Amino acid sequence: MADPRSTAHDSLSRRRFLQISGGLGAGLVVSFLLPGCGREGAPGAGAREGAAADGEVNAYVRITPEGDVVLSIAKSEMGQGVLTSLAMLVAEELEVDWERVRSVHALADVDRYGKWSTGGSSSVRANFDAYRRAGAAARELLVAAACERWSVAREECRAENGEVVHAATDRRLAYAELAERAAALPAPEEPALKARADYRLIGKDVRRLDTPAKVDGSAIFGLDVRVPGMLVAQVVRPPDLGGKVRSFDPQAALAVPGVRAVVEIPNGVAVVANGFWAAQSGRRKLAVEWKPGPHADLDNAAVRSRCLAVVDEGIVARDDGDAEAAFAGAAHKLEALYEFPYLAHATLEPMNCTARVDDDGCELWVPSQSPTGAAETAAKITGLGPERIRVNTTLLGGGFGRRSAHDFVEDAVHLSKQMKAPVQVVYTREDDMKAGLYRPAGTNVMRGALDAEGWPLVWDQRIASPSIMRAKNWLSGMKDGIDMTAVEGVRNLPYAIPNVHVRWADVELPVSLHWWRSVGSSQNGWVTECFFDELCALGGKDPVEARMRLLAEHPRHRRALALAVEKAGYGEPLAEGRAHGVAVHESFGSIVAQIAEVSLAEDGAPRVHRVVCVVDCGEVVHPEGVRHQMESGITMGLSAALWGEVAIDKGRITTANFDTYPIARIDQMPRVESFVIAEGDPMGGIGEPGTPPIAGAIGNAILKLTGKPIRRLPLGRVAPTA
Amino acid sequence: MPAYTLTVNGEPRQFEAESDTPLLWVLRDVLNLTGTKYGCGAGLCRACTIHLDGEASFSCQIPISAADGRSITTIEGLSPDRSHPLQQAWIEEDVPQCGYCQPGQIMSAAALLARTPAPSDAEIDAAMKSNLCRCGTYNRIRSAIHRAAKKKAENATAAAGAARTEASHHG
């Protein structure tokens, strides 16, 4: 049985690292890549010089003396299943028994794996070829080693189930016997990849590799890291947005047993102690005088009015036909204001990072979506070169975008540097909620009009929302001055409507922003699908019939919707007081149709009983993993739709814990039935596309039940009356 | 610091701690049993669920002074080898995603099955509704609990059958 802790602590990799780097202290890096394996992430699977004492065949593949196959994965496991799906790609080409495979996070090593960030629902679709090639390259090296041993030609041998076979003489050599020699051979430039018809793993429901460690408590998340001599710190941040530390008196905190130091760092004042509880106890005694922030008037209502104030000043993102003239001349019109709040990621494992900065260099243990970015952060703070920074990626107790930021890395590195000891920074739940980075709030001014037959003629959507890309200074995410994430799903609204006008306005607000699962689609899927149903209601059209008609040019959307309709029994009678709501949304290259069956409690609270979900992701590696992600995306979207709202009052975030930021519980969970369409279209993403449609599906069911749309999220807060 | 004694996963453990230290942090920071998770510190997410004298309890809300001398079971002590029917069912139903809440989920479910061997959906809801999962694995959790209950019943029947066979041989 694989050592379940190896995900975080792979001692053999550690040894290899020290061998190749000459030790952190020496700062000596041996060039270990063979030609053809460039810096730009090419998982070209080159062997390291002098490698293989530990069975390492290439950067991705290690064969233990017992014949276990250990695969290094340079994407972060946050529940979305990359330690399984990417391992499947390598194992497919490597020709090994899945039961012998385990996978670990690679070290954050730009030279070997390129920049490592996990997001955009891109891990599998962007690496489908690269990880298969890594497996194929290792396979070819192992076969070459066997051919050399037997003095036979490549064509006479085949790889099969962890062995190389010479059929003519019925000789076999196990990979474990070949690994050392294989690693010393030149890596093949273009190893042949299997034809789809020959796949044994891809497209099959194999067991997830990370499950066993997750049912016995042995899985190592960031908070489970224990480094000898480690201290634990909590960082008290300014309560006001834009606030600062004026002064602090550490004496009372320092008097608490176990508290070792109280130090100021850029993000706040840290209480450093022997353990979590001492840090917490010291923090309660800490006296900080804060310099107030300049936003005392800011609350949720002010955010809405600030958005509304600029909504007409936006930049045009799409302009088909003449929406203005068509609207003016239309007989049936609709105007509506759709508003959405800030959201927190609320991963169940709060943010944390463990750092050790000493004379040898800097080592991090961190649940990060972007370990190479964490290394860059550490480099900036310590001034150390990349060869002296080592990043171990633990399992992530949820990510959803939040863990691509590095605020917690900054804190840990600053503190370890100052304390000259390993430090684990832990955000309390309240820290995590209040010091969070949020999905933007925003406003949509919607205008729609119908033609004489009641079909949509005009779609005019003016959006105002703070720009994530501007906040991150990520200019590649801006096009013609428009934050592409803010208009995703709207700029490419798929419905055949002759006059479509879309504009977007940035809003300057002091709330920190970040990508949140499915980003702009997380709100745009709701706005577009609900306003579409409002137009259907105005024109007396059935929402499914109308979608089928207006999606004539989008056969994949139609196919997904048709399957959802069939599986949900849409149109058939439901129990008294229930209705079906429909939504379809494309994001990250996948199309998802969802039908929610909803009722309203006496107080008007929506209750979702069942969700039928169809995802067309083009091509599928791990079908069960896809269904997992649909279930997960729906649950996260459902929590946001019904209850998600970060509260701001007097210039402070006041949402603090799960009592004021509820997430769905088991008794609020609908039955979810997911169906996967994979008919050979370009491969789409999976981690995020399940989230956007659900709010629209629920909202549309409520519209059907009450005749009244709910135009402000969360839906569960604005209780409708039946 | 005062000294305390606990029986943890069947072993007596003696240690010193501040009297207000929550059991959670004794387990994680003093006894190095990190399977029990911190999620909210306020009894709102139940990631910290353990068994205190057999009862599912949230360890983040119990000061060590209130647990002295008592018996604790954590996820590490549920079985030595993942053989508990719930752990097996969790693997069979492919329950975990990020996995962070799952030790707490499993400990709540284990306490449920100990007193209600064949729980209905409503009984599962009542017992499990305080355990939060951000990844939405709830439907699989429900299936896994039903599966484990069935397995336990089968095991019990088989054991009873074996006992009868044994008895008849001696009779």
C-alpha cells in the first residue's frame, strides 16, 4: 500500500532535489535537462543527469524497486481530481497496472514543469498531450533499456502491464529492473502516442488515487504540516478596508503562556506562539490601535448605488443590429435591474502556509494553486534566487480560485524570516472571511423587446462591476479596455436575437477581488438565463421551446438541453407546488444544461429538490470525475444563489463565519443526476462549468411558481411571496 | 500548566495543556493527530467531529478541562487499516473531493450507525446536517452511509450464522 503521506512528504524526491541542486546552501544547480526539454513547461520528460538511483525515469515517472509507479503531477489537487486524471494520462501511455499507480505533487520546479498554476478549468485540456507524452517518453526509455539488455530491435518488443516483453523469445523484464538504465538513455523526441481506440484508461471510471488517504485522516493538507521547531502565527489585520496599524502594545499578549513574539508585518500584526491556541489566546489580549480606513460610508447598498451610477458609461462589448432603434419601435418591452453581491470562496480549510527561511534558503509547505507563484513571492521577500527556494505543495482543502493568491505566503515568509524559525501562518475562519478576496459585486441594467410574434427582438445589457483583471494588473485579460471575465457568457450570448447591445463599466471600489469558481460566468449565467425567461414569459413562450428555436446555430447547446429535458421529464406533471427551471450556459469550453425542480416553503424560501445536469465537454478522461465536478459546481452555485452574500457595513467586511455565510447542508442538497456528452468535440473544462447555470435554473423555477422574477442575489434572502 | 490524561484511540495519553485549550488543538498540536480538522472554531462546520465517550462531539468547543479522564476516538482510531464499513463505503462510493471535511463526516456517520444501524434518509439528515462540505459530496455521503449500514447488517448476519454453525458443531 502506498504511503498516504507521500503526497506531501516525498522523501525520495527531497533527496533527489538535494542531489541535483547540490544542497540548498551551496546554491549550485546542475543542468539536468536534456536537449529538447525547454523551460517553457514542455513536459518533454527529459532524464536528469545521473538520475535513477531512486527509480526516476523522467520528471514525471518513478518506478520503485517493488514495481510501484509514482507519478509526479504539476497541478494542484483541490478536490477536482487532477492527481487522478493527469495520472491516467501518463499511465495510459506508460502501460502500467492502475492498481500499482500512485501520484504525488511535483516540486514547484519551473525548469522541469514550467510555471505551475491551477485554474481556468484547464489542467486536463491544456495538458492532454503533454502528460501522455511524458508517459510515452518514459515507456520508450524503458523499452530501449530492455532492447539494449537483450540486444534486440525496438520493433521486436512491446510494453505491457509494467513490463517490457520480447514476444519471440517470451522474455520479460519488469520496469523496476530497467528504470536505472532507462534514465541514463537519451529521451525520445517524439514518442508515439496511442490511438483513441487503444485507450485502456482514458474514458474509464478508475478509482481516484487520493481517496484512501482522505478516509483515514492521513491526507496531509497545509494545516497538517509539522516541521521540527515550527511556530504558529495568527495575523491580525486592519478591520477597516484601507485601514492601517497605528500602534500596538504587545505586553498583554506576550504574557500569555506559549506566546513567543508579537511582530508587525506588512499585512498586519502577528502573534507568534507555540501552537494555534496560544496564538489565539495571545491575540485576544493584543491591543492594536488602528488607523481608520477612508471608506466609512461603504455598505452593500452603497456598492449597488456606486455600480448603478456608472452603468451607462460602459465600453461597448457587442453591438449587433440597432438595439436602440429597435427598442424604441417595439410594442412589447421589458426593463429590469439585476444585481449580484460579493462572494467569498470559503474553502473549508482556511488559508495557511508554513515557511522556513534560514541560512540554507527558503522552504514552503503550502496548499497553493500556484506553487511557482508562491516561490516568486518568497523570492521577492527574501531576495533569494529561485534555486534556493523549495516549494512543497500539500493537498488543498478546497481552492475555487482563492488559493492562487499569495497573501498567506507573504505572511509566512515574513514571519519565518523575522523569527528565524519555521512558522505556520493560520487564518482563523473569521480571518479567512474578512481578509478574503472576493467575487465582484455588480449591476446589470437590462432592456429587452419582443417582435410581433412574441420572439426576442432586442437584448440590451449594461453591466457595471469592478474589474478583477484591472485589480490584478493582468492586462492580457483586458481587450479594448474591457475585462473579458466581466462579460463572459454575455458578449457571446448564444441566442439568435437580431439586436444585441452589451456594454461594461468598471467600478472603483475598495474591496479586494479575486477569481471565484467560474468567474464572470458565476453571475452572468444567472442574469442572462433569468432575463431570457422573463422575455419568454412576456411573449408567452415556453422557455425550452424558445431556447431550441434561438439556439438553432448552436447544435451542442441544443443537444445538451434536449438530453436534460428528456432526463428531467420536463413538461410532465410535477408534484403540487413544484416547478422546473431551465438554464444553459457555456463556459471554459464546456456547455452545461441544468433543470432544477423547485418548490417554495410557506415563508417563501426556495427549496431545490432535484437537479438534472448535462455537460458536453467534448472529450472525457475520467467520467466519474466529471460527474463529481458537476455535483460540486452545482452545490457551490446553489449556496451562492440562495444565501451567498458578503456583508459590508461602515467600510468593514462583517461576514465572519458560516452562521452569516451559509453553505448548503445535507438536508438542503438536491438530488443531482449528471450526464456527460463526449462526442469528440474540442475538450472543454470541468472544474467550473457546473456552477454558472444553477442560479438561473432556480430563479426560472421561482418565476414559474410565482410569476415574479427575483432580480437580486441571493434568491433565498429576498423571500418571494407565492 | 495543568496535567491531563485522556484515552485516545485506546491508548492512555498524559500531557500538560492550558485548561481552556480546546480538545481539537490538544489533538492536533499536542498529540499530533492531525486527521481531526479545524474549519470554523465555532461549532458551525463540524470538521472537528470526534467521539467523546462514544458520542459525536465537536472538539473545537470542548475545553480540555472538560475532557480530562475521558475516552476519545478520532478518525485515526476508527480502524487500523481503513476497514471500518464506513471507510470502505466512502471508497466504494468515491465520496471525497478535496477531502478536508471527510474525517468529520465519517466520525458523525459512525456515531449515527452505532445507535441507528439502519438509518432512514431523514435520520441521516438529522445526524449529518451540521457537517458542512464545500465540495457538495452530500449525495455520495448519503449513499455511503446506506451502503455501510447494509454491509454491517450482512456482516452481523454472517457472524450470527457462523456462531450458529459453531454452536451446532458443539451441540
